[in-house]
Amino acid sequence: MPSEPTSPAGPHPDVTLVHACLRDGDGGSPTAVVTETDAPLSDEDRRRLPGEWGASHAVYVRVRDEHAPEPTVDLRFFTAEGELPGCGHGTVAALVLLASRAAPGSPYRATLRTAQRTFQGRARAEGGRGTGLFDPGPVDLRDPTAAERALVLPALGLAPDEAGPDLRVAGVGRERILVPVASRAALAALAPDPDRLRAACDRLGFLGAYVHSPPSPSGALAARMFAPSIGVPEDIANANSTACLAAHLAGRGITDLAVDMGDALGSPARITATVLAPAAGTPRTGPGTGPRILLGGTALVVPGNGDAPHTARSAAPHTSR
């Protein structure tokens, strides 16, 4: 969807802070959800707004056919560095906010549109708290090249033998690299060089590096997402990368994941991912033919409005980055 000019009178955005992908009702990633109406923001304003709200990301929402049983909702995602093709925790945040406004206590469904795709989302929310679910789209997977490994692993502070053998490059839009380490302790001890990692990701065109522990038999694991190229040294919750990992682990027979993130930032988060059975007649090979994933997370809508971002920030204690 093309950029729209700012209203000459100056827009007054309707901003709500939503903590997306909570863990046991706490933490989550603070996300600015902006409901756009007749006075759209400029892209410069969209880049500036997340930082003003103490968030790494903002999602800009425009509801079409608001009173339809299943409205159409346009989504755009921004960090301070610019626009993203998608943002999983931003999608969860938007769905829970929309459900809490349009259908509190009842199932909410919407057709979601980004610049790249149209897909279905659903949520249920009551009292400002709820769960959002959506299909992030087909995941492309490939093996990293030797040059990609040689650039990324040292930037993460990992020797070649400290990363597992099954590194993967994966994408739901933009590629990122999935890096396994031996344990949750090894993950917690990780101390990347952000400048070196940004240079590597910029050179390779990667969104970032998603480093994860081995899954338990039930699919529980921990992960950290480093994305300095988009202005996010470390992300509290990265749902689309979790979808990429779920698609990769589906080849090992693992169909449900519960991924803990955010501990290094003092804001515990959890993302769930379920591998969906392929539809009849789905091709089994070729780009975009990997397993489909259902991503989910719980979210909390923080009371407040666009006139007082400092109030919204202070309403939730776990927002350190």
C-alpha cells in the first residue's frame, strides 16, 4: 500500500500501547498500535512514533468495512529505521486491540492486508486482555552458505563449534538466520557485537539472527532475536522468526512450540506456534511450499491515549530494552 500524505492540519494519531506476547500474564513486548482514520501520518512520523511510546515497533491499523461481520484491516509496521513487510507481535497486538473494542468477550475475525499479502486473523479479548492468532504465510527455508556462517557466527560471539549443525536461513518475506546453541544457559550468556552483527546482516540482506536453545519433547524452548539492521539490537518477542523455526522443526516431527523470549531484557514473553496440516492439493516442493504455521500470543491493552504516551509507558513496569 503506498504512503499517504500527512494532513495539512497535522494528524492527531489514536495510539494505544499494547503489551504483546505475555508470559503467564506478565511482560510482553510493548507495541504502539495506531488507529488511522482520515488524517494519515507521514512515514517520517511513523518512524518516530515507536520511540516516543517506549516501543521498538509500531503497527498502523486502518479498518475497512468496520461494521461487517469480518472487517478488512490494513496493517503497516514500522521501527525507527523504517517500514517492515510484517511484524508478528505487532499483528497479535492489533488483533487483541481490535477485538477488545469491537467484540469484547466474543470471537473476532478479520481479513488482514499488508503490502505483500492478505490473510486471516482472529482474536478474543475481554477486559483489555486477550489472545490473537494468525497464519504468517509460507516459510522459505534453505541452508546457509559458508560465507553467511563466517560472517554471522563471530558477530554473535560464537565459535563454529558453539553453534549446532543445523543452522537455517528462513523467511516469511525477509530472510533471517536461525542459529541453535547447546542450552538455555548458553543462550543467556550470548553477548553479540551489535555493530559487527549489523554490518553482517546489512551485507547479507538479513533481518537479523534468531538464536535458540534445543526444544524439549513438548516443544518448549527459549530464543533471542538480534536485529540491529532494523534498529532493534534485541527484540523482546519475534513471532515471525518463531514461525520460521516451527517450519524448520516440523521436519523433525515437532508440531507445537512454546518459545520463551525477553528474559535478557527483563520482559518475559512467550509465543506459540502450531504446524497446520497442509490443505488438499498443496504442492510439496518449491518456494513457499513449507508447512503452514498458526502463530499465537496473549496481549494486554494498556489504558491511555495519544495525548499522554508517558502515562502509557509508566502503566507497565516491564518495558526495558
